[in-house]
Amino acid sequence: MKKIIIIDDDRISLDNFELAIEIDLPTFEVKTFHYPEQFKEEDINDVSLIILDIMFAGDGEFLGGYDLGLKFYRKFKEKNPTIPVIIFTNKAKSIVGEKEIKIIEDNGDLFFDKSTASLNSFLESIRKIIGLDHP
């Protein structure tokens, strides 16, 4: 079964998006991680999409940081350039910066602002980026 990976430390968002994706795309397994460090190379098998937050609060053994998600994104895309990524964050494009947004878009990936995106537009973008026109 193909997988969609969500990496986000906001547990409420994580649960809501996981459920919405499972309902909208029942042929995909959704696997979640609270921190980028939890995602390992062996988790890459059958991955169709990564949904990634940018900012992570540190918790115990896990690192935190304003741009931890972007650091993960850069490393991930070096090794896996064909796997699409949706950056899904509360940080506005102006805060992230034009240079980072250009890198994301030049890779064919998407940037979504959680605070302004509707669930329907988010699910539509997921279907589009993985090559499905409808559920």
C-alpha cells in the first residue's frame, strides 16, 4: 500500500489531517511522525507524499527549531528528489522567505499556510500532487 507521511508536532493538526486524508484517500496508508528525527530511511518505502511542518518545539530527546522542517526538507530532497513534499505550516510565506519558497516551488513541491488554507483545497492539492484528479 502506498503511504502518505505527515511530520508535524501539533498533535491536534496531525490527528485531523490524518483522519481527513484516510477518509478522502482510503487506498493510502497515512503514517505520522511528531519530529523529523523520527523519520528514518527505511520509512521511505512506497511513500507517495510527505506533508511537513517547518517549526518544531523541542521535546525530550528531539530537537526543536524555527527552521527544523526546512533543514529536513533540504536533506530529504537531495536523496529523494522525485517524492513530492507539501510544506504545511502556520508560518507565512513572508516569514519563510522568498528564497526558500522558490526552492520549494522549483522542486515542484507546494507551500501551504495552515491558517488560510481550507481542508478542501488542501485535500485537492494532495490529490493533484500525487496524480489523482478525484478521490
